[in-house]
Amino acid sequence: MRVPVPAVLCCSAASLLLLLLRWRRQRGLWKKVRVAQQRQERSLVKMEMAARSFREQHPSVNMVSILSLRLLELSKKLRDGSLPPEHVFYAYVGKALQIATETNCITEYLQESETQLRKAKPEKPGLLYGVPVSIKDSINCQGHDSTLGFIKNLNKPAAEDSVVVQVLKRQGAIPFVKTNVPQSLISYDCRNLIFGQTYNPLLYTRTPGGSSGGEGALVGGGGSILGIGTDVGGSLRFPAAFCGICALKPTGNRLSKRGILAGVVGQKAVAAAVGPIAKDVDSLALCMRALLCEDMFSLDSTVPPLPFNEEVYSGTQPLRIGYYETDFFTMPSPAMRRAVREVKQMLEDAGHTLVPFELMNVDYAIFNFCLRGMFADGGASFVRKFKGELERSGTGVLFWLLKSPGWLKTVLSWITKPFVPRLSALLRSMRANTVDEVWSLHHEIEEFCHQFIAQWKKLNLDVMLCPMLGPALGIGYPAKVSVAVSYTMLYNALDFPAGVVPVTLVTDEDEEELKGYRGYFQDSWDRTLAKAFQGSAGLPVAVQCVALPWQEELCLRLMKEVETLALKKNEIV
């Protein structure tokens, strides 16, 4: 049967028209990307001009000495008037520019910060008076985009500041830059098509972590003394650990999340949190002290009115500390295991009691609570966010799995179960759930949390010492080993406060021992993770400190103990 010529011509014309429309749409998207990149470049030029102008007018100001001050000392000098806020601001603008040039961590300079600086009132200085603060891309700042690395979110400036930014300003802080994130935030690397790849300031071939990767790079490089980020699976803790600094993920609702964009909207199984990232623990404590104020509680009435408990943070009573070296899901690198052992010994020598804690069913929790909870709709809302985008950066096989139809996930899960059990479990966790199944899941997570707390209280623990994934992985590796979030994501599912503190560096002995790394499952993820750890001598390794819900001050207390002991040990060495 011959197809009529007019029909063929019509089909050809329709195809050409569709191709033309697609080409025009893509051309328009690329134009938006170029405009955003040019805006980013102009931001850096403005920073350079501002820093240079100040240096020319004030050649005697010692920028190096300002940048060497810890936040506690800096804020004290700012509030007592012995250090002008202009000196601090432009010292950090200049340093931030340098780190941004080296690591590509800044997406935008908040030029209105200069106006805020001029209007700063020293009569009633807040706890963060005159302190320049960096802000993660996903946290709304009035008049600026919160892109999450998506082109569709460009040119949609926030109508008002997020509550956290409002409170920072009322405490005298000066938000001065926004920092880069991975596309969608659901990654612990830091790359998107708009602003590109952010690099680790300690080693440019390594990722700074994510999703608060721009914050990790900027603070880790010394270009910001205090940053604000978010964490739904380790997004603050990865950048801090990979860049050799400290971070705190509070209980999910201890600080307001109003005006903060999420990677997966609406899910309640895995608690997201907003928190600080800084060089040292006292800086985190000062930030929490400043944020947990009446302004926070009145601007967002869903936040419990719990001011910072100074007595708990500054306590000196010996602690009863649970600990474990592995979760039996992600085999720790030799340096990770050594870090926990060394810190355990230091804490015991300092008079604290260390008690072994046995983790139960972490693999079940990761697949059935964390991943299934995050993507209970089968990933439909997550996949929808990528519609019309030019690229899907950093999501690796995750995006393909989520996009696959449910029947295919079921079939592949059944086929792979005998050979690659973790892939099979991952596929099962990606299927769409009914409302009844979601309710049952939430109930199961609650029961898991109560059982975990019961085990904690049976041992009469105050806090917990845990491993933290490290050292920093090579760029691109997080997308290939997404299951390695087990050490951090567990505490989002439990909604416990958790922080990280750097305690040691990878040694040549660690590197030699790594040659025997096989992993617990000996699958492709384990083999890839072993490669990702290689060549890391000299890079920092952190431990994770955990407390029960709403006990951020106790978590910080343990972090401070660990930090003090680690610094003392390193001084002796």
C-alpha cells in the first residue's frame, strides 16, 4: 500500500516544525544560562572593585590579622567598637573573591550588603553585629534567585528574605554572597549547568561535598567566617567533612525553614534542617545562640520557643558516650575507622565513659525509610523538576531509575536480587506507594525512632560518636556511590541533631591499608568507593557527633570536647 505524497509531506513538515521549536526553546535556555553566567562574572567584578577601592582608601588596615580572628573574638571586637565593621566586611569580600576565583563557589554578590553595612547601628549591636555571612543558593534573599541549579528558576527573584536571613540581619549580620549547589540539591557533589563545578579548596580534583558545597568551599577556604546551609541527607556535614571544617545539622524544626527551597517538596519521612557551617565549634554555637531568639519564634510560630541553653553547652560533667566504628552498610575507609578509634581513646583519657553501640538494620533503614520515604511518589515530583532542563547534573543512575515505569523497577528488582542485592533493594525503594503505604511507612519510621531511643536510654547515653564519610571523594564520584550517604542520612530519618568535626588527616599508612578495601557487599558501589578514596594522603577526616532530638547544645558540647582534644593531640604531634 502506497502512502499518499501529501501525507508524507505533512508528516515531514510537522517533524521539522517540532525540531525547529525544540531548537528555539533550547536556544532560549542557553541564552538564559549565558545571561546568568555574565551576572555571576559581574558580581565578582563588583567584589573586586569594592575590595580594591577600600584597600586604596585604607592602606594601613591589616587584612591578614582580621581574617585570622576566630568568630568569637571577631564578634567581640565588632561589638565593643575596637574593630570597625567596614574593615571586616571588605577583608572578607577580598578573600571571598580569591576563593571564588579558585573554586567557583559564589553565584552572586549581594551588593545591598554594602548599604546594610553603612546603615549598621552600633548602639544596640546584635550577637552577630558586623559579621559577613554567606548564604546557600536555596535560601531566599530578597531580590535574588534561588535556582537549585535549575534554568527554569532563573530570573525569579525572591519577594522577601527567608526567616533565617531576616533573623541574621536583625542580629546585625551582613549576608554578602550566595553560594553554589548541585542541580536539584539531591547530590553530595556540587555542579550544575548554570554555574558549573565547584572545587574543594584543599585539592581541586576533589569535590567540596554537597549540597551545601559552595558554603563548604568558601568557608573551608577562609572566604567566609560563617555560612548557612541546609541538610536532608548530609548536605551540611559532607561539605564540612570534605573541606576540613565544622557544621551542625539541628533537629528539623529547631530553626525556621520558611523561605527555604527543598530538593524534594512535601515528603515528611526524611527531615530536612537548616544549620551553620564554620571553622570551629564555638562559631556554630554563637550562630545558634543568635538565631534562637524571640525574632525567630515570632517570625515563624511553628518553631518551638527554645532559646539556646548556655548551661548545657558550657557544662563540664563527664559524658557517657555511645560509639560505633561502622554501620555495616558502607565499609569505612581506614582513615574513618582510625578517626573514631583515636577520638574514643582521647575522650576516655579525658574522663568520659565510652560505650559500644550496635546499629541494627541500617540497610533496611536506608532503603525503606530514607530512599523510599524521599521518593514515595515513585520519584514523579523529582523527575518533574527536570522537565525542560538542558541537563541532569550529578544525579547519575538515580534519575534513570526514578524515571523508569513501576513495572520495570519491579522486574529489574526481581532479576537483580540474587546477584546485586543492594541494587535490587534500591529499585524496590523507588516504586510509587499508595496513601495507605505512605501512612504505614511513616508509622514504621516512628517505631524505628522509638526503638533507637530505647536502645540509647538502656545504655544511659548522653551523646553518640559516629564515623563520617571521608576523605573527600573525587569530583563526579558522589553520583556513582550515592548509597554511601548511610552514615549521615540515618540521622535525618531519625531527626536527631548531628554535627561534624575534623580530627585527623589521611596518612600513608591509611593509603596502604586502603589497598585491601573490599566493602561489605563487594558490588560495583563498593569497588567504586574504594577508587574514590584513593590518593588522599593529607586530606582531613572528620567524626560525627549526635544527640537526641532538641539537644543541639549537648551535641555541640561533645563536638567542642572532640575539637579541643584533637587540637591538643595535633599540637603535641
